[in-house]
Amino acid sequence: MYQIKFKIHSYWRAGTGRGGGALLDELVHRDAYGLPNLPGRTVKGLLRDAVYRAEQWQQIPKDSTLCWFGSNAIEPGEDEIRLETEAGALGVSDAVLDEELKKYLLSLLTSSIALKKQKGKQLCQGFYHQIYATAIEHETGSAKDKSLRGMQVTIPLTLTATLYELHSSQLTDNWHQQLEKCLPLILTVKIPIASSTTDTRSETDFHIRGWLNKLSHDNLFRQSVVLLSKFL
């Protein structure tokens, strides 16, 4: 098995489509205990998109996307929805917090002692911030009426997902080396922001760069690092 490690160096969000009452328009995804994570479907989607583009640019063998991650209901260039899809040879877990940190937080959150449980909830709240933005009138430079939007974001974190073989017979011996080539192409979680000139919200991307077993010494502002490593 392999691990995909996301080192995120700025605010990020995995959206849920749910609002948070009058104050927040969007909430972030959390696990059952309120801890931050990236759902496995999101991690798989990020990897699949990067692999597809690498395949189109002939950087990896043809049909790698289909082999590793299976088919989509709608493939690029197709108009009709498929009633049946093919499973891929690789499975992906949720990307979660460091094991020791998660174990400690869960010990508090599941404690029968009220003070410990309360401490766990307070620590979990520290993972999340609220940010607000508003649209600006082009002519006056003032905020547009009723354009204030609030959203929940997650602080910079390191999350780890497990990549495992579902059908090893479909994989070549060097599939993980081919996958490593695709890591710099990953586009990760986006934060919608209010445009300065219109009500329509645009999106600003984090930039992803991938390495195997090494870190970057470059400027890490608004960047994330994706690492692929093998473990037993």
C-alpha cells in the first residue's frame, strides 16, 4: 500500500453544499467526530483528474486513467450518461489527520468525563475559521447591498490518505512511479471568493506540487505539497 500525503499551507475547504444558518453560507466537510478530512471521493477525483491530463499529454501509458480509477458516468468528450461504470484497480481512503493526533483528540471527544469532552470540542473548533467577502460596486467603490457572504474554512494541515490495490493483476510493476509523475498536476480544493466587481463569485486555486519522499524549500505561500510514499 501507499500513502498520499497532503501538506496544505493555507486555508482550504472541502465543501458540503450545506449552509450554517444566518452567519455562514457554506460549511466544510468533517468526519463523524467533527475532525477535518478530505473524503476519499475527493482525493480520488483529484488524482484521477491529474492522471487523465498526464495521459492526454502522453506522459504516462494510454488508458492509465481507466485502469487505475475506472470509468466515469460521463467521460470527457461524451454527451450521454453511462448506466454502468467500470471499477478501477486502485482504491483511496479519506485523507485524515496524523494518527497520533487523531487518537488523542478521539480520546477526549469520546471520554465519559465532561471536562475532557469539552476540551476535545474546543480543540476541534480550532481547526476551523470563518471568512467573509462582499461584492463591490464598480461605480462607487462601496459594498453591494446584501452581497456579504460567509464561509467556513479549515486551517493549514497535513492529511494522509491510503492508496491500496483492489485488482493488482491489472497493474504494472511501476504503476506508482507513473502515478508520481502526475502529482504536480493535481488541482486541489478551491475557495470561492466574492468578486470585487460583480455578485458572481469566482474561484481561486491552491497550487499543488508533488514529490516522492522529499519536501520543497520554495516559497510555500498558497501552495500545497503532495507526497507519495510506500508503507507496509
